[in-house]
Amino acid sequence: MTNPRLARDTERGRYYSDPAGGPDLVSVTNILDTAIAKKALIPWAVKLTVEHVLANLPSITLRVVTEPTAVVREIKAVHRDARERAADLGDRIHKAAEARLLGAPVPADLEVMPYVTQLELWLDAWGVDLDQHIEATEITVFHRRLGYAGTADLMIWLPTGPGRALELWLIDFKTSATRPAKSVYPENTLQLAALRYAETVLLPDDTDAPMPKIQRAAVLNLRRNSHALVPMPADRTAHRAFRGALEATRWLHAAPSSYAALPAPAVTPTPRKAA
């Protein structure tokens, strides 16, 4: 996850500060993390953990008697550490992609460069002129009336209309070291719909501008050796579904963390009649 300038992490997840002085706005990714079940995460975590145990079985067997607490802590951390490494790599790829799209120097990072190469191949394949076709990159969008905000990876003009007319696309980058380039998750549609139907974009000087009229939306999957642009149906129906997740998130974030137990009433037992 990237770190937009106005975003901050709280005990309830990420929120955006509003330069206009309004209430904080819950982030789109926070909403999806809170209200949408990530069913693939548990099998993924189990797989990583089992692979770690099998790969280190002799050492674990020797240590499990002498330092069981440390072994358990190590095994429990396997999937968490892997997720943090993947998130860090994703952040670095996003930053490098932004630099490439802005024509700025791309940081020298051997782990990131294969993904940047795939982005360059995609730009070349579509004949993208950075000066003419890039509308915005890493731009924050607000929906103050509904109370959410997010950051769009890329708004770009592509020749996908009738007669190869240019259409404005909203694109979100997704990176992975293991998933196929054409694979997406259903919640990707909700994320794109939330961004697409935001009310305003925030300019670098913290002033508002109207949200551009987005005509198409897609995920651009970047992998080490491949890439794929996958169009997503981020329409009003998807936005209504996202609003349901937003309401669930708002309720969950406001709900208390515990509730008082109800004691039994203090009453005098009624004597039992003799048989």
C-alpha cells in the first residue's frame, strides 16, 4: 500500500485528512479490508506456513522441546512477514511506476526493475505519449458527502473508442510474485468504482477540481515477466455495492470493542412443592 501525503494510519485503519477542514475520510482500501472477506488469505497463509515447517523440519524438531515458545512465534510470523515483504515490494513498484510515468528518474532497485520493464512494454504496446496521454498519476480523490477518499494510480487516455478514439481510463496497478497476470479479485471492481465516482480530485496545492468523467476502468497487473490490462465493470451497480461496504465499515468502526454482560436478576427462589 502506498502512502499518499494526506493519508494516515489509525487504530481503525487508514484515514485521509481533509485540507478544507472537514472530518477525516475513511480510505477506500480501509473499507475493503474491513468489510470484504479476503477468502484467499487463509489458504495462502496455511500454504506458506506448512512449506516453512517442512523446509525447516529437522531444526524445528530439535528446538520444539527446548524453546517451544520461540518456535511457535516463528511459525506464526511466517505469513505475516511474507505479507509485509509483498506490501513493501508493491509500494516500491508503485513509486517507481509513478516516477516512470512522470518522466522522473526511476530509483535503482533490482527487485523492482522487472516490473517497471513490464510497465514500459505496456506503454509502448499502446503507443502512450507521456506528455499527451497521461491525465494524472497517484492523485487523491474525495467523496466528502459519503465520507471516503482514495488515491488513483493512473488516469490515462487510450485509443479504445469507436474508430480508435481516445477514452479516459482509470487504472489501478496490482503486483504479485505468484498470481497469473490475468487474475483479478471481485473487490478490485469495488475499488475502481469507488474512485471512479468520487466527487473531486485534490490538486497539489490542496484545492479541489471536478472529478474527470471516466469512461473505462481496469486493473493493470504487473508481474516480473508479464503484464495484462484487465477491464473491470466499475459501474454504478458496483458503486452501490461499495456503498454497502462503506456503511458496514462506518458501523464497525463506531461500534464498541466490548459489551457489558447481563447478570441474572437477584430473585428469591420459589420453593418447590413436595411430590
